[in-house]
Amino acid sequence: MMREMTMNDYDQMIALWNEIEGLSLSDADSQPNMESYLIRNKGLSFVYETGGRIVGTILCGHDGRRGFIHHVAVQPEYRMQRIGQLMVDQCLSKLKEEGIDKCHIFVLDDNEAGNRFWSRTGWQKRSGFSVYSKDIR
């Protein structure tokens, strides 16, 4: 069953993310930062639960112009059951309701399963630009 993500899910989410090959965590995934993200992007992030256990997650938000998806994760034994696609479709639908007409996801180059998923589900790999980051702590 898919439902909106809440902070009560944090411990299970972190445990799942730590198990997923190709998913990289940082200080941005701390409990206070996640709480802030969910408040700022209310109703856009989801978990997929079975038997009281979280087996899938998706973080989604927007900056008012473009949507962004992060940390799409499905337990390996639950893959190929359309859980990832259901969560993505739900996020895209919610973004559309908020007037957002384009969504991006950043996928690590060495995340083979992730890159296969996004290519297989109709997303286009972009080229022609670079992503730069800077710590501002």
C-alpha cells in the first residue's frame, strides 16, 4: 500500500536506503533536514508498505518551476512488481497538480539498477551540461 511519507517513517527509510546499492546518503538526509524537506514539500513524498514494513520510498519536491525526485528505493525482493513506477506516477501526478511541467532526477553513474529503471520507464538521460555543487555550511 502506498501512502504519504511522514517523519514516523524515518528510521525504516534510513535502514532501507542504507541497504540499497547505488543510493548515496549525506548530512542532507539527517532527521532535521528530512523533516524540513517534508514540511516544505507536503504531500509529495511517499512510502510503499507491506505488512507494516516499508519496502519502497520516493522523495519528491519542487522549487516552483521544476520537480525533483530523490531516493527512489525498492527492496530488491519487491522489485519488478511496479512499486517504483507506482510511486513515480503518484509523484508526477502531484507535481502536475501544483503546476509543475518538468521533473528531474539525479542518478549516480554507477547505479546500474537505477539507470536501467529510468531509461526503461521513458526518462531521457540529459547531456550538454554539468552539475556543480558547493558546501555552504
